[in-house]
Amino acid sequence: MIKRITHSPTKTRFALGLLALTTLTGCASMQGKVEHAQATPAAPKNVILMVGDGMGFGYLKAYRNFKDRADTPEIDLTLFDQLLTGAVSTDAKRATGLVTDSAAAATTYATGYKTKNKAIGVDINDQHLKTVVEYAKENNRRTGLVSTSHINHATPAAFIAHVPSRKQYQTITDHFFDNQYQGKPQVDVILGGGRSFFIREEGKLLDMGAGSTFLLRDNRNLVEEFQTEGYQYLANKSDLKGATQDKLLGLFAPIGLPAAWDRDENTPSLADMTDTALNTLDRSGDGFFLMVEGSQIDWGGHGNDILYILSEMEDFERAIAKVLDFIKANPDTLLIVTADHETGGLSIGANGNYGWDVELLKNIHTTPVTLALKMSGASDTVKAFTELTSIVPTEAEAKTLIENRENKEKLITAIKSIISRASFTGWTSPGHTGVDVPLMVHGAGTENLKGLIDNTDIGKLLIELNRR
């Protein structure tokens, strides 16, 4: 049994400064400058948390150089750089180790409490922790969760579900509907992947990637259940553009969405989903809480795949631009952009080389998945790889490409490895690291969000602002 813990009424150190909050308004051009304006005494009406899953400082550096224009003498700043104010310590509960996973980190952002790895919305003793979404609903605020992973994945799950393990995907999905306030589901806008978990086929084995599977245990159709509660169901990009109702359930892929550079015209971008969420949640005028996750930045890190990371960073930045446009028209909005942890131990420069060949990466500008697909039909695998990437593989690398041409996963792994070697991109791990992550803020309520803070500070602030 999971017992409930409500949040302490003690004010956070951030809440003490709410009467001296500043408002920042600005343009959302990704090559333009974010402009800062006058102060306001009011606490923000709308609160937006954007999580670049796995996004460490090395990711910001890599993306800055990738997006830099060759016709300017200076390195162009990205939106990440312009919003940067400090860093966040990402430690999990000390008793469970310093390196957090996404479940523990997201639970901290959602509740203000540290917990054990794999836990979703519960503490180390599996006691229920009340989330910012639940507080927001009690305060008559609208709520939304947006993600490029399956929406029942660790980060979005932690804001609405309460289970001991992030792998309880079916139970987590049920919580999206069954965890109700005054007889209604608590998340008003749900956009991401995960259709197979909402429209279930009993006995079906789902491929979760990285050799992991999940067996569905019943035939529950949560899409129909949400529709009975007035939710508009969206299945593709066209549906998203035509969204008109105040409550939305958008499921755009069976599991996670395709990588940003691999999507077709039927799949929305993170920016598309964020824009729709903002416009929908803002209709009531009562204020809202929205969490937006750039999920697959982390997946690129786990795969030690620099091209995948750059693809997802671009997708995430475009979503930030949509939020900045919204804040320009709605200055009573607070935006916090951060990460839950760093993934992969990405380094710019590797193997003793004092350089990083970003031009090589710019010329490829596609993911290893797409490269593998194009190479699989070629009569000469090595020649096709060189033509597609401008990289001449070593003799050992060429042998690996040839040997694995019929094995998609091994071919993708070989491609990633060669690209890292040729571009001098370094990695320390296929997993998470314990380093600090960037803190970026914009809008109403940013005065105390600077320097080095703990991830619990963000969670406590979100709770305070959504229960006022």
C-alpha cells in the first residue's frame, strides 16, 4: 500500500522573494537576442517547466557550435545560452547513491522531495508524494504534460502517477485517468507517444527498445474513457492542428515518437505540441502548470549518438521558442528550463585531440538510423557510408560495417562509433552521470533562480506557486 505524504507548509527560500519577482519579455528568434524588460510585483499566473532529459552542459556547448553560422565572427548564442542563469545539483536520495535516474529526478521536480531511483511519485518507503499537478488542480489551475517519449515514461509519469517502479507502465497509464480530482482526470492536456498503452491488446508484447519488452495484461481502452470525460482525441499532426476542445489527449506513436530528424509529415514536433498545449491551457484565464519534456535528448546520450542528441536539442529549442513567444504576450508566466541529469558523459574533444569536427556533423545532418537504412540497400556498404558522411573508415571500421550490414542494430552502433571517432566526440558512459545540469529561466519570478541550486528547490518552488 502506498501511503500519502503532503507537502510541508514551510515556505521555500524562493517563495520568500515573490514580492520582488522580475518579469522578462522577449522575442523567440533562435538567432535573435532575448530582451529583458520591466519588473512586476505579482507572482506568475502560469508556470512552465521544460525538461531536456539528459541534457548536460556539454550538450549546450555541442549544440551552440552545431548551430553557429559560419558568416559571423562570433559564436552565435542559442536560446539555451541566453536564458542560462546557473546550475542544478541532481543528486538522488543520498541513501540510494549520487547518480539519479529520470524517475527519481522527475519525482523531485514534481514533489520537492528526493527519492530512490525508479520511484514514481513516492518516497523511498513507497509513500505517496503529492505532486504539483495535484496541487494545481486543487487551486483551480489547468494542467498539461507534453513529451516526445511515451507519455507514461518516467518524467511525465512522475507528475501524475504514484508507483514504486517506473517500469509499471500499464499501472502508470491507468493513473492518468484514475487519479482524479472531484471526479475528473487531473491532467487537462496530454500530448506525446504511448498509444499502445492507452488502447491495449491483452497478451501483446511491446518492443520498448534497447532489448526491453512489455507484456500488456488487459484490453482496457483509455482513449474511449477519456472521450467520455470530454477529451478530444488526437492521433496525428493534422488532428493536433485542428484541436478545438479544452481537454486534449494526443497520442502520436505506439511507443515514443520518432527522432526529430526521422519524423514524417504526420508526426508533430515538440514545438507543435507545446504551442497547442499553451493555447489550450490559456483559454480559462485561471492560470496553468505545464511540463514539457525533450525526452529523446537522453536517448541520444544513452546511445552515445551525437547526431541524435543534436536532432533532439534542435527540437527542444524550437519548443522553447514557442514558449518565449507566449511569454511575450503573457508576461505573467514563469519558464524554467533544466535537465533531470546528464547522460553519457559527453565531451567536446576526445582521445587527446584538441579539437571537435563540428563541420563533419553539419554535413551529415541526419541520424544513424536513417544512414543505416540508406546503406542497407547499397551494393558497397563502405562506399555508401563514405558518400553519405564524407568519412573514410579505418580498415577495422570498414570490416565492422561489412560484417553487420544485415543487422540493423549492430550497423547503427558501428555508425555511431565511427562518427564519434571521426568528429572527436567523447563519452564516459552509456548511462547517467552525476554532474550538475544547466538552469535557465525566463519570465515572471526569476530573481532567485540563479547560481547553484538543488533539484528540490525547483520542486518546492513549483509546489508553492501552484498552491497559492
